[in-house]
Amino acid sequence: DIQMTQSPSSLSASVGDRVTITCRASQSITFYLNWYQQKPGKAPKLLIYAASSLESGVPSRFSGSGSGTDFTLTISSLQPEDFATYYCQQSYSVPPTFGQGTKLEIK
Amino acid sequence: QVQIQQWGAGLLKPSETLSLTCAVYGGSSSGYYWSWIRQPPGKGLEWIGEINRSGSTNYNPSLKSRVTISVDTSKNQFSLKLNSVTAADTAVYYCARGPLLTLTNWGQGTLVTVSS
């Protein structure tokens, strides 16, 4: 299985901050990388697919970049509703695997 | 607008079979896969498997021996069966729809607890 490692595991930030979360794959996954947001008690929500494509309806303050093994999710200006846990997921091969999650908390 | 509704038993005893069903409303099903994912309490996400309308499946090798995913295209429903459950199978189980190995639309989740 391809191992996905996110950093940091948790992050404290303030409204208006620019935040970056990193995801690293144990082997090249080209651009087959998705990002999800999960709020407590809710199902995950797809934010970014194919490394940098914004899912329909997702605010433009979210962006993704990277290819190969290293990827980044950036939130340009944090809003109160963005405090959640974020997961990366490789869709390159079966089984698709997730990072361990990054919990974004209010400072 | 795609909506996904899921249901099934929430409390099982060890060795029993977990059985969950999802119904997909709206949107096209052509070219999409229907997946099952689980999340133990307080932990991360684990992909279980997926199926398409043709019945073609992919399973997580770690669960493959115990899992069956099936589809009823006439009802736009798909189902998960996981046999011989143990406490380690306690989790919130989600169904989802999307392109191959990508999870675009999710069900609300079902907490399944395995306890004697």
C-alpha cells in the first residue's frame, strides 16, 4: 500500500491567516491526490481533486498544488467555518489510502 | 443534486455479519463508482472497497476475505457485507460516490458497534 504522511498533525491558526498543510506519498502518485475536509460528526467533503482542481462549490480560498510525492493544501485566508480536520488521499492505486489527518484549530 | 442515504444495523455481536445499504438519488451513475469507507472512533479513514454499475469491484486487500459489495441498479442501491466482525470493526461506515478511487458525494454515515 502507498503510505500517505501529512504534516503537521495539528495546527493552531487565527481567522484571516494563510495556512499550508503538506502531504507526502511513499512513492510517486503523479497528480492522483485528493483533499477532504471533515467537521465533527459529519462525513468528509471533497475539496480538491487531481492535486489542484477545485471541486464545484468549494470556495476559491482553497487551493492545491504538487505532483509526484509532495503535495500542499493552502487556505489563503482562514474563515471560521474552515476549522476542521483535513485529509489527503491518493487515488493512484488500490487500495486508495489516506493521510492521518491534520486538525486545524482556532488560536 | 446527488443525495446519498444509507441505513443498516448499528449494533452487532462478535462473529455476526455487518450489512449496510446505500441509495443514490439524482445525478448520473454512468462512469461512477460507489464506495464504502470506515472510520473508527477518533481515528482516520480506511477505504473498504468500491463497485460500479457493471458490478466490477475493487477491494482493500486487508479486508477482502470478509467483504462483499453488491449493486442493485434497478433501485440505484449498493450494499456492504462484512462477515465475522470483531470489536476492531467498530466504526462509522460511510458510503460514497465518485470517479474511480475518488469520493465526491458521501452518505451521512452509520455508527456500527460490535460488542458482546
